[in-house]
Amino acid sequence: MPPLEATRALVETLHRTRPDGVETEVFVFGKLPLAFSARCFTARHYNLNKDDCQFKCLDHPEGMTLKTREGQSFLCINGIQTMSAQSYNLLAEVPTMREMGIDILRISPQPTYTAEIVAAFDAARNGRPAAANAAWNPEGLVDGYWFGDAGIAQRHTQAVTELQGA
């Protein structure tokens, strides 16, 4: 699997020059895993010992969002994980990946909407229309790395639809 920060051009080059018999997998949806720690951030937030954390992470199925001083959602902590606050979303790029011959699309499971997300990516990989739903992550959907932009950038705003009626 190419690095999460890989641009389309890098993924295409790696895929084209891969050894025979090696599949190419691309991370296409979910909070980007950034770091792991021996320390449990959720327990620390509640001033609890890691060995007596009371499983406080269960109170935060989406993790806990950290914001910048300006109030922008930036990171998400969940137990020993540090992730992006926004979800990486390459749904609009699936047709391009099909043309490139990418073998595997990786979707990170979410506490909610996973079936809907998988159905949308399945439709796209089968050449049917599919649009992302803004409700999939209230902190936002991003695709910047694919285009060589900052990871928090979002190019395909037209590929995101607002949740209607909920």
C-alpha cells in the first residue's frame, strides 16, 4: 500500500512499476491514522491511569476531536491512536483508479454509515454513479493528498451531498 500522503502521480508510478504478482491497495476512506503511542490519550484526558482507564474510549466511538487555536478541527484521539479529524475520501477518484488498474480499495470502518460508505464505493467501482454524504464525518471529508495539496484540502466538493431529511 502506498503511503497515505501519496499523490495520484506517485500511486500511478508505484502501481505501474510494481513487481509481477504484487497487488496495489489504496486507502480511499476514513480518518487517516497518523500515530500510535504507548500512552492512552483518552485515559490521560480523564486523568486516569492507563491500567485503570475504565474504558472511557467507549464513551467516544468517533474519538475525541482536537481543535486548533482558531477552532478548526485538526486531530482525533482515540485510545492510543492519533488520527485526522476529517475523513479522507477518494470516492470521486474511483473511476480514475479503475482506469489505473488499482487492485484493492481500503475503507476504514466507521461507528456509523459503514454500510452506506461501502455501498457507495461498490457502486463507483462498478461504474455506477455515487456521491459522498457530508454526514459520513461531521468534521469534513478531504482529498488533498491525492492532488499534492495539504491533506486537509478538499477538491471534490461537488462529490459531497448534504444529508437530507435527517
